[in-house]
Amino acid sequence: MKRWKYYLFCVGVMTLTLLCAYWGSMAVTVISEELPFVRKHCVVIDPGHGGEDGGATSCTGRMESAYNLAISRRLDDLLHLLGYQTRMTRTSDVSIYTTGDTIARKKISDLKERVRIVNETPGAVFISIHQNLFSDARYSGAQVFYAKTDGSKELGQKLQSELVTALNPGSNRKSKPISGVYLMENIQCTGVLIECGFLSNPREEAKLRNAEYQKKLCCVIGATLSQQLSNT
Ligand SMILES: [Zn+2]
């Protein structure tokens, strides 16, 4: 390349870099100006299972606990960007029991710890992240289960409809009240459990491992939650 062309090329790259930095700072300024208020809710994110309790095993042999943690971390990042305080019941592949000498007793202790974390958090809203599994590989789609506490049904219904629209068009899955799940029956705040998809369906399992799909899923959850909470 001739020397003058090289200088021209360098000037072009520098100009582009400066413009990108300017636009970037503008975007940050706009976002921070959009958030002059303090959010009154703290979102407690619960990546289901963990440690010796791996949950369901996917059709590719992966443990449900890993999908739950990856999606929960992305949701945590996104909610911070939206200005929310968050708390995660676990941030690594662990069970959070404090007592117990058998797997069953450790599981009970783990669930009690999760309930304690939720119920001791002021202004908590609870989101538990899980994955579904069924013997028939045809079934797919996210499904939302809601607690009996105030605001849970409305949040569950809205999340279900937004997830269907954005991720599972044509799905006729409906949100449902949850029963027989210790954690969901003992929380005192608004709470939902989201089964993000079926680990028994090869196409959906591949999506649930995909970073872009996880981001899309979290965008739907984060935007819906933010919209619902701003109404309360
Ligand atoms: Zn699960």
C-alpha cells in the first residue's frame, strides 16, 4: 500500500473509533438518564438444583442445574442493567444446604435455605429458573408456574404470553398455579417458576444451550418483569 493511502486508512480507522466511543458514551448517558429513580424491588433469582442435585438429565447427557445457572447469570446481568438489585440463591454449581447427612436431608435443608433467602429479602420478587423433561421428545416450549402469593398469577400469565409470542409462536401452553413444590409454597412474595423449555426435545435442548437464545429468553423475562413491576 502506498504511504498516502496508508495514512488515509489510519485516519479513517481513528475517526471510526472516535465516533464509536462517542456514540457509546451517548448511549450510556441516555440509559443512565432513563433511570433517575430507585427500584423498590429486589429480584431474587433461583437457579434450580445444583451440586449433587443436578435435576433432570438432558437428551445430550447434560445436567439441568447447568442450564439453570447459565440462564440465571444472564438474567442477573440484564436486571442490573435495568437498574434492579438482585440476589441469587447460588452462583456456582453447589447445593446450599447447611445440615443433613443424607442426600434427601441435604435437599430439604437446601430448599429451606432458598426460602430463607427469599423471605429475608426486603421487596423481593422471586424468579426460579428450571428446565422441563418428558418421556416423549416431541414436546417443547416454555411454561410458567406461579405461587399463590399476591401478584404471582398476573406475573405468571404475562410472562407465559410474552414467552409464547417471542420464543414459541403457535404454542398453546398456559401458565398454571404451582402445587406440591415446597419452595414455591413457602415464599411470602410474588414468585414464579419458569420451565424454560424441554431438555428431552433435541431442537429445544440445543437452543437452551445457545448463548444467543439464552439472551433472548432473558430479554423477554427481564422486560416483562420490569413492565409488571412498574405497575405495582
Ligand atoms: Zn428442575
